[in-house]
Amino acid sequence: MMPKLDYRWHLREVMATRGMFSTTDLRPLLAERGIDLSPSQTYRLVVERPERLSLKTLMALLDILGCTMDELIEPVAAAGSRRRHSAAAGGGPAPGKDTGLGDLRPKRARIVPE
């Protein structure tokens, strides 16, 4: 079973090692390479971990910072990376698991005449 992978984004740290301590330092350098980001987009790129990133932007960052992808993106195992099989996922029930709902079934309503 393959563990799920995640990543750590080290743009802020790499920028700091290159003497760039402000997100406004990065924006004109990206613009020189044809990457036009708004101030808020540049801030989010530096401060947050991007979920989607164009390859052109990534290559521009590597060029600007003079670093490798390994310095910028660190692959790590995801927290709770153990996969669970479920019938809904098409894997059938997990080994040793009962297929019934057991105690999860609601109690039957009883209607009593007054």
C-alpha cells in the first residue's frame, strides 16, 4: 500500500536566505519574467502553500532564487496517510470488518395511541 504524499513549501525560507524579506521584492522580478501577479497573489504565493501553481511561475521562482526544486518543495508523508478501504470506494469491506451496521441503526419508533 502506497503512503499518501504531501509537501512543504519553503519559498519564504529560500527568499530569506537570498536576502529577500518582503513579498514586494518578488513581484517585479516575476514581472520581468512574464509572470504578472497581483500583490495579494504574490503574498499568498509566499506565505501560504499553493495548491495549484503553473510551471512557468515555478520555473521563474527557481530562476529568481537560483535554487533547485528540492530546496523549494519538500515531499513528506501526509498526516494520517494510511488508506482505508471502504465499500463505497469499490474496495469492499476492510478485512475483519463486519458488513452490517450494528449499533449504528436507528431505534424503531413506537407509536402509542393516547
